[in-house]
Amino acid sequence: MIGNILLLSMREIRRNVLRSILTTLGIVIGVAAVIVVVTLGAGTKAQVQEEISKLGSTMLTVFPGQRRRGGAAQTAPPFEIDDVNALRRETTLLSSVAPMSIGRKMIVYGNENRRSQLVGTDREFVNVRNWALTAGRLFSPAEEQSGKSVCIIGLTVRKELFKDEPYLGNVLRIGKASCEVIGLLEPKGQVMFSGDQDDVVVVPIKYYQRRISGNTNVDQIYVSALDDDLVPAAQAEVEMIMRERRPSQPGAEDLFSVRGVQEMSTAFQSSTAVMTAFLSAIAAISLLVGGIGIMNIMLVSVTERTREIGIRMAIGAREKEVLLQFLVEAAMLAGFGGLVGIAIGLGGAMALAPLLNVPFIVQPDMMVMAFVFSALVGVVFGYMPARSAARLDPIDALRHE
Amino acid sequence: MSENELSERDHEGPVVAFEHVAKVYGDGEMAVRALDDVSFEIHAGEFVAVMGASGSGKSTTMNIMGCLDTPSSGQYLFKGVDVKTLSRDQRALLRRHYLGFVFQGFNLLSRTTALENLELPLIYRRIAKAERRDMAMAALNAVGLENREHHTAAELSGGQQQRVAIARAMVTTPSLLLADEPTGNLDTARSQEIMELLARLNEDKGLTIVLVTHEDDMAAFARRTLVFRDGNIVHETRSQAA
Ligand SMILES: Nc1ncnc2c1ncn2[C@@H]1O[C@H](COP(=O)(O)OP(=O)(O)O)[C@@H](O)[C@H]1O
Ligand SMILES: [Mg+2]
């Protein structure tokens, strides 16, 4: 029987193409919106994952004190270079440890100037950050020891300050201090929650302390675990070592904190979760509106098709056959609308992805779900009109003008 | 009664038997007694005309005969089945397997080709595609529209539409073809053609036909005439030849 009903429904849809298109328009728009959102959402998520690995998935950052979002920072003594040395000495699970003091400073070369990130650290820094030089060299141990005025620059600084001029051997001014450029970092590009990674000038930590900050502080310590799988163990080890070095009152919080790159991105991810929930709500509403559209036009079409229903009944259609035909029509229209919506959504996402600078990632299971869901919307919202069609009295229906 | 019992009825007696049938619409003050006390029989192969003034109960009789409606009292036996005992869906099955309808307003599906209109009752009967085509084409042939199969209703004249409707009613070779004023919307020449067609189908194929008409000219094609007045049969005539 269902084969016959399919045939009848198909003929009915073909019989009135315009009405069919109008009926399913809401579904088309709803599904297209969902597909665009989901596809771009997946692209954004993939991009975040990539950026995390750009930062280094084995990297951990040690801060003095607890870092609370929104709250006042805990007063804890700053790290000093001894803390770095202790970690280097006592660790078994870390491949590298680097001190980090960071500030935004005005960097000047000739007539050009730029506010960039100034990082005081040592050679280990390139290992922790999984970074490499494209030109020049790293600090020598002697330069680190003496805090010599040498610096390594990122690509953005090179482009902005030196344009096409040679940079190796030239001298940058940083406030009252100055440094000679000895190396260029390989470009890393934009990272979503840290900005332009190449807008950076790296100097020996001792130089930073003496000439820039004027104290012996180390703002943060970057460490890198031997392996991805060892990150939690390495974190535990770092915590153990640090707890020994800066004991807190029993029961009180640690006077330091350790965070991974993954954790640094959780803030971003929770904001995407809110975004996804919001957009899903929009998607649900648009499908609901699409469903109501189907119901509305099908109710009108039952009235408009009263005579046709009468003819079918006179010819011998049973109640359930009329009901099924209308349900199948609704499901087919909505399912077809879903397919069109998926196609439009994919097209839209493909067009928008490069504009938003995210990769275009097709989500096949979402597409299947969108299709099934739209057919379901058709059945659910087509039921009431279908039932009112099936309950018509054939004599009244035939007399209908 | 099962679907099989309703679709494969061998019945010796009359196709139609009305026994003191009355039909009342509405109730109380508003009640209309459309049929008062009607009894008659129609046997296989008959060609019967039903006449009478407007409102005399002709359409009501046709609707009951066609199992679209049921009597308020009395009994209607279609091929020996008491229709009043059947459900809505069971009556639909009787119509599907044994009845054909032709209406004054043609009632073809719009924007649908003649062939597809003819296929409709065959689809409900679950007849396979190839056989369905053949049967539909044969019926179109029988009404002289063999080269109009892909025309829609809008592309056919009134007379042609009514011939498609007749083809649709007979494509299933029903036990009874009911035509309520089939020539009511047609001019005299076209009416004449339709009547000739019905007479021929009755003659050649033995199709049992009941026809409502206002005009004696049209009724003359039938071999028996029932005349209604105020819900009763007041006169009956039989003629030997068509
Ligand atoms: N559904 C109905 N409800 C109420 N009255 C009806 C209905 N159908 C027919 N009637 C009445 O029954 C009577 C017979 O109608 P009908 O059989 O259609 O007459 P005819 O076809 O001979 O013109 C008329 O008075 C008509 O108004
Ligand atoms: Mg009438």
C-alpha cells in the first residue's frame, strides 16, 4: 500500500509545484541556517584545536599565586631565577624549563616604532614553545650570564620596524635601553586568545630584569612535558617541587598555580558552548516556524483540495489512505525542503568560511540528522491537516465548491 | 466483513435492492424527509433512468446506492450486503471494487492528465503499473479519447472531460455505474454523444447503469425509468429497446 501512497503523493506534489515550494520554505530556511551554523561551528572548533597545538600541547605555565578569573589576585611572592633552576634540577618528566617575564614595550628603530611584546627568557624558551629561528642565532650562555643587550625578534617586528632593511646586527631601542638583533624567529601567526605571536622581541632574562623591570622577578615559568601523555604527571611533579619551595599554611591554597594550554582555551570553549546553545535555540525555533508553516499551508490546502479528497473517497480511498497520503506528502515536502536546506546551508558555509577565516568542515551526521528531523517535522505538523482531510464526509466534500 | 469478502462477492440476486428505505436529514423542527418509503430492485445489465423534480430525492437515492450514505430506516442491500452494517472504510472498499461514479461537474483531478485520472481507481485497487496502463488506455479507447491521454482537464472540452470521467468510472469494470445528471453541464449535441456512449457501454459490455436526468430525451436511452416525487417513486416505465 505504501508504494501506491508514495506514487499518489508524488503526483500530488508535482501537480502543484508552487504550493509545494511555499509549504516547505520555512523548513528550507531553518535547515540552511542550522547547517551554516553547525559547519562554521565545527570549523571554529577545529581551528581552536589547531591553535592549541600551535602553542604547544605539552606546555604548562606556572604562575605565582592563584589566578582567579574576575577576583583579586592572591598575594604571593614572585618567582625568582632560583625557582627555575630548582625545577630544572629536580624534574624527571620535563624536557625543558624557561623563565618568562613579559611586558608590552615601545620598540624603536630609526623613525619607526611599535608597541610589542617584550619577553625576558633564555635559550630554553625555543624548546618550550617548540619554536625555531629562521635567521641568526640564540643567546650564548655567556650572554645570558651577563645579561647582554642582544635580542631575537619576531617576523611582525622585523616587517614593521626594518621593512626590507637588514636587521641582523642593527640596534633596537626599548625605552632607555637598547639591544642588538641577533636572530629572527620562525613565524607562528595569529593565535586566537594570545594575539599575534610574531609581534615579539626576546631578550635574556637578566637583561630584562636589570634594564626593563628593575627587579629580580620572574613573572611566569614555562615548562614542557616530555610527552603529550605525560602532561598530567609532569604537572603533578611541578606542583610537588613548587609546594616544597613555597609551603603554604596547611589547608590553604597553594602559593602558585599550574595551567596547561588546554585549560587556557577552556574560557574560549565555554563561550563557544554558549554560542552553540544560543544558535541551536535559533535553529529549533526556525524549524518550529517551518513546521507551523507546513501545517498552515496544508490546512489551507485541505480546504482547497476538499473536492479532490471527495473524489478520492468516492473512488474508494479509505480514511487511513487519505491520512497517509497527506502525511507522506508532508514528510516528502519537508524532507525535500531539508535536502534543499542542506545544499543551501553547505553553499552558505562554504562562502562564509573563508570570510571568517575558519576551515570548511562538512558534518555528514549533522546532515543526516537535519534531513530526518525535517521529515519528522513534516509528519508531526502534517498530522492535524491530514486528519481533518481523512475525516471529511465524501458527499459534502464532493459538493464543495 | 473482511476486505476479501468485500472485494470478491459472487452474488446471484439483484445488484441493488431498496426495501422501504427512508432518509431523514437533521432532526426536530429542521428535519427533512428526503426519502419517504422507497423500494426497488436493479439487476445486472440494466440501464435505469431516474427522473423527478428538483428536491424529489434523486441524489439522495444515488448516494445511498453508491454506498456514500446509509438509509435512516429500511434496508439497502448492495450485492446482498446490508450496507448499513458496514463501517465507513468497508463502504469505501465496496466503492473501490464495485462502483463507478460520474458527476454533473465531471470532477476530474485538475492539472492531472487524462491517463493519470484513469489510473487513480486502479492505483487504489493496487493494480501493477503495466496492467494499469493497459487498462487505462483500453478505457480511453472505449470512450474515443485514445489520443488525449496526456491532456489535462483544462485542455479538454466539457464533453471530453465527461468522457474521461465515464472512462474513469468504468475502467475497473464496476458492478454498477452511477451517473447523477452527467449531461447537466453539456449542450444538447454533447449530451446526445454522452448518452450514446453510456447506451453503448450498457449494450456492448453489459455495464449496469443508473442515470439521473431531467430530460425525457436523455431518459429515452434507458430501458427503465423511475420517477420520484417528494421522496417516493410515483411512476415506473419500461421500454423494450433503447
Ligand atoms: N445533506 C443534507 N442535509 C439536509 N438536507 C438535505 C441534504 N441533502 C439533501 N437534502 C434535502 O433532501 C431533499 C432531497 O434532495 P436531493 O436528493 O438532493 O434531491 P434531487 O437530487 O432530487 O434534487 C431536498 O429537500 C434537499 O434539500
Ligand atoms: Mg440532485
